[in-house]
Amino acid sequence: MKVEILKTEKIFEGFMTLTRTLLRFEKFNGEMSKPVVRINVYRGDAVAILVYNAAKETFFLVRQFRFPIYTVEPQDGWTLEVVAGMVEGSSDLKGTAAREIEEEIGYRIDADKLESIGKCYPSPGGMSERIFLFAVDVSGAERVNDGGGLEDETEDIRVEELAYEQVFDLVDKGELCDAKSLITLDWFRYKKLPTLRS
């Protein structure tokens, strides 16, 4: 399948980069489309990690203020989600994941113990962001601080340790709405949990 880029311009550059592109793409019938404008929000790559304690059958989730969500549903502005963060300056996904776990919930883990789940594109119609998904059991890991995020990044994160069934109940009731969290929790419930309990 072919794509012809006719013109690209940068509209905004900051925390994310916004570009407007004029292009044509090959349709399924083999013809090229007429020129169309597409907007892309480039944010880079990110990692998301489902942190659990297999011995206690609990998950560690984080709650924090998310302004974009607040603008459409103020009651959901303080979201409950898995640990996550941007991959900055390198492609060391597991190293980034280990750093985020320590910053957000205070556990120091061996990056080699991270289990890869896959990747997702959270909003493929408008963003090029890829989120690489992992899971890790911290039942034998050292807790080196209380977590809460980095003050110099204006993070204000509350760590919540919840029983598996409490979290699955939130999912089933539609009260947990973060996509990366739903994907990792479904993976855990249907693929990982049966092996842990067998």
C-alpha cells in the first residue's frame, strides 16, 4: 500500500508536536485517494506496567489528575490507572518501566523480571503514540520509598493497593476507564491469573 506525502507543516511543538499533512493514500481498490488533510499528534513512545503482588493477590494502581479527562468528565479527572511514563532519550523500554515503577509506587525491581504483554496505539486516528505494555510481580521486591511521582515534574500521585477482585469489579462496572489499564488487566485476568492459581 502506498502513501504520497504532498506537504507537511508543524503547527505546534512543546510537550507534544502537532503536524498537518496533505497526502494521498492507496485505497483498497488500488486507486489513489484524492488529497486529504490529516493531523498527527506526536508524543513519542510510552510504557505502561501492571504491578501486582502475587503473594497478597493485590494490584498497585496510581491515581492522579488528568486535565484532558477533566474537561469532558470532571468527575473522572482523577483517574485510577496502571504505572506509566514516557520513554525519553533512549529505546530502553524495560529500563524506563523500572524507573517509572520506582518513581510512582516506590518499588525497585529487576528490569529483567518485567513480562512483556505487547503494545497498543491509544488513539490511532489522531496520535502516533505507542504504549509498550508490561506486567511485574513485586512480591519479592524491595520498597525503597513511598512513590508519589517526581515533584519537579509537578506529579501528585496517590498509590492504591487493591485486591484483584476489587479491581476486576471496577472494570466490570465500567468505573475504570483508562485504556492501557483495561488492556493490561484483561490480559492478567484471562491469561496470567489462571497460571498463578493453577
